[in-house]
Amino acid sequence: MKKEIIFDGFAIHNKKSLFEEINRAIMSDEDWEIGESLDAINDILYGGVGKIKGNEPIRLIWKNFEANKELFGKEFTIDFYKEKLKHPEVFDTESIQATLDELENGNGQTYMDILLEIIADHPNIELVKA
């Protein structure tokens, strides 16, 4: 039987609360939390920390998924990348601008698309959109 982990999408209203919910759902047994990073989500989904023990089968139930999908859609993603453009000392602004141009032209991945791709890269995790 698969271990179930539940993301309470009703508690998610912005990026900060998304990461608070991920930490609550996966990292509550740890004495540390992940920061607001997509790479960090990918890292913990490999298992070995928090509630995911290695490559065990997981059923990830994401409540209120459709509302969260809308929340982390095109508009959020454009704002997310525009914020990164303010820090050229940290981020590759040329690459970010190209990504922004794609989004503004109706192409490109939204923040939720990226999250879904990260989850899909872990075949032991079954995502249930509830």
C-alpha cells in the first residue's frame, strides 16, 4: 500500500504558503525546513528526509488542486520571473527574459507546470489532484 501525503491546497494562497504547506506535509518530522526553491522540492521528493523514505511508493493527494493551478498560472509566473530580473547579480537575466518573452507570447511553462514536471520526474510518486 502506498503511503499518503496530503497537500492542503486550501491553505495555499501564495508562494510562501505553498512552501509552508510542503514543509508541513513532508518535513514535519525534521528539525529543518526547505526554503522557497523548486530545486528543494525536487530534492526532498527523492526521499531520505522527512516523510518520504527513499524510493518508497507515495500517493500525493493535492486538495484544491484546480484553484492552486490557477493561482500559480501565467500571471504568477510572469511576476515570479520579473522579480528575479531585479537581481542580475544572482540570476541569468538573459535566460529569464527569454522565458518571460515565451510566457507573454502564450508559450512556456507556468510555475505550476514546473511543479508538475518535478513531481512527474519521481515515478514512485502518484499525484492525485483532488
